[in-house]
Amino acid sequence: MSSRPPEERPPRTVITRIELPRRTIVTIVLVVGVIWLAWQLWSLAVLLLIATLLAAAGDHFVQRMERCGWTRPQAVSILISIVAVVIAVLGLLVVPPLIVQGQRFAERLPGYVNSLNHLLDGFPEIQQWLQENADQAAVEPSELFGGVLSIGAGLVTGIANIFIVLALAAYILLDGPRIFEWAISRLSPQLQARSWRVRTEVTRTVGGYVRGQSIVSTLFGLFALVTLSLAGVPEPLLLAVLGAMLDAIPQVGATLATIPAVLLALTVSPLTAIVVLALFVAYQGVENYLVVPRVFGATLQIPAIAILLAVLIGARLLGVVGALLALPIAAAIPAVVRAWPIPPPESTADEPFG
């Protein structure tokens, strides 16, 4: 009986078979499908988030109407009607002149840059960048402003989104309590009570922020409009609307709103720019130490670092819209902690706490 030497034996082939359970494959497919669907519907998710914030802001009004004897559908109808009328009036009064001023600003931007060039003599790179973008904006304004100044399809889309947000907010106000009650119906009575407490606290906090920030931004916009108009600064309505939006960004919003106002005031005269800067700085002090504490009160209990991180993350994900939506979402987190506290270490799972 003979055998081949070891060196003459054929190499052994090792075959590794990886078997995935059918359940794992289905799970992976479902996860990928959900991620793809979320990516496709992210704009609708943003509208739903905005509608939820508006519903949280209006829930206080609806509850007060209910205590006065109105039914919830009647209160919601009155609230949505008021909001729709306000939006329509503002749209008719503000949007047409805003579009005109925006287009005029884009056309005159090269001239504004030329009038400021003497202030940037030591910075040729900045001068070149400003001049290039100014010339581009004069030809195609939408290239610089990301479509903000486009009138046709963008305006129709904006109006449609407003109606969608109002409709979603109405449905959330009408059916929100009932849907929430159904969602927690299988929980224990203790967990149901805590869940209702969390919902009440989050609604109070987020709604208080939305209402308060609306007041603060409106006051800043009116101040900017009156100040810039009296000072003779070009395009005061455009700057006022921009300032009201930027003022909603905490910590840095008012400062960012001051920069373009002062720059355009420089095109009038250095004295006008100094006056505008002084008035804006003075108003920021009044807003920070008088208006904001009275409007918000104890609604927002968020550390400054948390506010900054929330704004940066929101801006990274969704740009300016994300920065504006980040703070009310961040405000909901301490509200949840207050309403559903963590049990002390010595507590057991069966012991009540809170």
C-alpha cells in the first residue's frame, strides 16, 4: 500500500458558507427601505415638525377657549382662521414690496460694493470676492440668494407649504390628545400618568418658546424697519425681515442681523452707519435684559453650551431652518427630564418615584 508524498498531495480547498436567517435578511431590507423612505420624505418631515411646533404654541389658546365653554373643534377652527388671516394680510402687505426690494438690492449690489471698496483697501482678496459675487448677483440673483428671490414656482411652493403646515397643525390640535391616549393605552396606569405629565410639560415649554420667540422676532423686525427707514438706509423692509429671522437664532442672531444693516448704512454715510450701529447695540441690550426675560420667563431652562450645540447641529443638518428649529427641540429635553425624573440609585424598579 503506497501513498503519495505530502508534497505531491493536491491543496485542500476550504469553502466558507455564510448563512443568514431569513428574519435577518428581511430586517436589513426593511431598515434600508425605511432609511430610503425617510430620505425621500425629509421635506415633509420638516413641515410636520413645524406644524407640531405651531400646534404646541396654539394648544394654550385652545385650552383657554375650552375652559370658556367652546368645544375643541370650535376653538381649533377659530385659531386656524386667525392665523390664516394674519398670514394672508402679512403676505399681501409684505411680500410684494419685499420682492421688489430684493430684486432692487441684487441689481444695485455692485454699486454698494463699489461704495464700500475704500474701506477694504487693505484686503484685496475680500474686495475681489465681493465684486465677483456682486456682479454675479446682478445678472442672476437666485445664484447668490439660493432661490429666495425667485418668484414663480418658489412662491407657489411656499404658499402650498403654508397651507400644508396649517392643515397638519389643525389635525394635530384636533386629534393629538386622542392619538396620544391611544398610543399609551397599553401602559400601566402609573406610566400613563407620567406620559401625560411629560406631554403637558413639553407642550408648555415648546409652546412657550414658539410664542415668545415670535414676539421677540416681531419686535426686532419692527424696530429695524422703523430705524432703517428713518435713517434712510436702502431696502429697509428686506433688512427688517432678514433681521427678524436671524434674531430667532440665539446668542448670535441679533449680531448677524446688525452686520448687513450697518454695511448698507455705510453706503449712505459713515455717520449714518455709526448711528445705526449704536441703536442696534442699544436695542440688543434692551432685548437681552428686558424683553427676553419678560417674554420667556422660566420657559427655557437650557445651558448656553446646549443652545450653541443645538444651533450648530441644526444648521449643519438643515441650514437656517435647522438652526431655527433646533432650540425648541432642545428645550423639550429638560422638559422631559423634569416631568419624568430619573429614579434615585436606591430605588427599585417596582417603587414609585417622581
